[in-house]
Amino acid sequence: MAKRQGRTAACRRLGGVIGMAAWVLAGCDGGRPATADLDAVPPQPTAKLSVLATGAGISGANGLHFSPDGLLYVASVIGSEIVVLDPDSGEVRQRLTAADGVEGPDDVAFAPDGAFYWTSILTGEVAGYTADGRRVTAARLTPGVNPLTFADDGRLFVSQCFFDDKLYEVDPAGERAPRLIADDLGPGCGLNGMDWGPDGRLYGPRWFRGEVVSFDVDSGERRLEADGIDVPAAVKFDSKGRLHVLDTGRGEVVRIDGDEHTVVARLTPGLDNIAFDDRDRLFVSSFTDGFVDRVEADGSLTELSPGGMAHPGGVTVLNRDGTSQVVVADLHSIRGFDPASGKATFTQRNILGVGALGSALSVAADGDNLILASFTDNNVRVWDPVAEQTLARWNDLALPVSAIRYGPGIAVAVHGTGQVLLLQEDGQSVLAQGFEAPTGLATDGDSLYLTERARGQVLRIARGGSAMEPEVVAQGLEAPEGVAVLGDDLVVVEGETGRVLRLHDGSPVLLAAVSPGTPP
């Protein structure tokens, strides 16, 4: 032990702040690091879990559609499920998950014969269950498949938004190739939540254009139906044939009659979709907050499924003006919580593709500010949470998933190129490369650590602010994602198991087990 402590002290005198366990795991003399044996993890947790804050009942509520028996089906991309709600009580009747062949659904629709289908926006799959209960793949398009709807005669139509921008007719049986109707709806989005008008035309909103258009789906002829909308996310017709538009930028549902726009419901920005039941009751979902609300006749709201933190990813502690806050990157928002009580301290929402905040998959404290990164925006930002403005930004990155301050710049793990980059004011350089899925980053002030999700490894990839030959610190993990420095140790979260492991003196210790993540 004395020899180990002496060598650790020598490491620190050489400029490191690598503690004893980090020396054991990674070495400070450039030699081969010790590697944690993760097959020997003790089975019992050594820490007690306590709930600091709870969130939404659904991990982001996306597309809505009523089944023939009057139940409300709610798609959830990040939750990777379709949640079936009682529209009166909000009771969850069923959850369709990966075990049922559902993965990352963005929208859901029922055919006239009772079949129902969904779109998987991250994979491009259009799939469903036929009326007799067979799972079928109708099409495999490019990522971005978003809204879908059936015509009264059973024809199925699908559009793309955010990752592509086309409109298709798709064979529900998957026997015929998809038929392209339009490929000039971009950039960035084709149509979002669609519906059929009383005139037999297909209506849909153009997210980035502030307008609603309609199509003759056979000829492809298109016409403008409404404009002057902030960010239109979905359109639906009630039983009287009146057009309703969901304006996610304003957090409103607007009824449109010619040039007259009437607000029928006011909620919060970040809404996703709307649906009418057979009594013309209006239901609204939120991708940002995860809630599902029913709009009553007087415009008041009844909560069917609670909202709040909906897709928590990265987490950090921000110390500013003498107070501490736990800040969570919630993909379409950032949320602050009191670290003692768990009480919400702030929420800042983003409107996908148009908001000032941008999306946030990871968050790291940076003095008084926050470093945000997200693969949906392909950028990294330094954000002032008080002024609510971006102080610095690096664009056109290939799927960045985490970023932290390191040495002279900001280190970012980039999935698209398999690299870890160092971003500085005058450009960027490569710290390490050749990875399959570089994911989480952490530093003790000297060394930079990386989780490699696909290979199940933790690596040290830089020292003293400079790149080095990567050294394996731990291997044999199951989808390691989040990583943090705790004293002289590293703590790692396995995405696929939910195990939280502390790497101590070369030995893994099970701190806790939380719910595993979903494929999206």
C-alpha cells in the first residue's frame, strides 16, 4: 500500500490529479493499465437508491389515434412503446413494447378493418399488426418516417420529417414497393401529423414553412390551405369537417376557417399531435413534456397522463451564484432541480429545429454556463441558462452525443465518425479515433475518459490536455454510456442493464441498479 501511495503521489507531482484507483486502473507512467474484471461484479448493490425527482408518465408522447373500441393509442419514440389509454380516466390499459415488435414509434394509425400501424422514425420502418394479429413490415424507408394515415379505402400514406422530407404511399402488406408522391417538401421536413379533409384530399403541416398544404394523392397536385402559423406540427378535422392545426411553437390548437384563426386550447410549447374521439373531444400530446391532455368544451384541460421530465439523458451539477442545481438534459428541454428536495427550479424548452436552446442529449457544467450536445442538431453549444442564450456553437458535427470542458477546449464524442474531437475557437482537432460508438466523457482534471458503448469498454484517451494512445481501463461492460469521476474512482452506467458500477482499485463494485434504457 505504501509503495502504491508513493507512486500515486509521484503521479500527482508530475502534474496529474489522477487518484490512487485511477493509477491502478490506467497507470500514470505510460505503461499498460490494469483492466477491471467485470465478470466478478458482486451481485448486491452497495449504495441505496433514493428518488430525487420523477417525470412524465410517458417518455415523450408523440402520435395519437383512437382504436375502433374507443381507446387512445399514444406512440412514444424514446419510450419505445405504444401506450393505450382510457380516454375518460387516463388509465393505462396496455403497453406495447419491443416484446411486441414495437421499436421507437413516432406515430400510430388504424386502418378501416381494425389493423394498426406505426412509424419508427430512427430506423425508417413502417410496421403494424393486421386485423387478424399478424405483425407485418409494410416498408423500410430511410430514417425520418414520421406521420402516417389510412384512407377510407385502406390505402396507407407516410411522410418523413427531420431526417428526410418525402411523401409516400405504402402497401400495408409490404408486397409492393412504396410509391413516391412528393420529394420537394424540404428542406428538413416533408409533412408532420396528417389527416384527410372532407374533400378527400390529404392535409399536412410543413413544420419549417408555417403552412398547411393538401394533396391529391393520385396526381400529386398540391395546394396551400393555410399559412401564418408559427410551427405547425399536426392537423386534424373534427366531425363537422373543420380544420384544426396544432401550433407547437405557441403551444396552441387553432381552428382555421378561411382567413379566420380561432384558438381553441392553450397549453405549452413543444406539443406533438392531436386527435378527436367519436364525441369530438380533443386530445393533445406533448413530445417535450410527455403529457396527454383532454381539452374540455370550455377550453379547460384535463390531464390524462402526467407530464414533466420525459427523456432524461445527461445530468450535471451547476454551481452558480452560491447555489447548486441538478440539471438534466431532457432532449427537448433542460430542467433544473434542487439537489436536496428535488423541487423543480427551472424548465427551458426547445422547439425542434427552430428553438434558440436546441436539443440536449448531454449536459455538462462549465463554470456558470452549460455545455449542451445532441445528435438531432449535430452541434455543441455553450449555453447561458440565465440569459437563455448561446455563447458559443460548433455546427455540422457528425452525431455528437456528449461534450465536456477539457484542457484548452471542449471534448466531444462523435458517433458519426467514431472520433473524440477537441473543439476550440479557432477550429477542431482529433483527440482519438477508430471507435465504433464513442459515448460518455469524463475528466479528473488531467486524464480524459471515454466509454465505448459497442465494445463495452472504458478508455483513457488523453492526459494533460493532449492526446495519447488509448488505454483500456475496463472492458466486458454491457453498453457503457454515462461515466463520471467520484473521488479516485470512476463510475459507469450500463445502458442495457441499468447497472451503476464503481471501478475501485481495479475492481468493479455494483453501486446500484436502475431501469435499463430503450433501444432509441
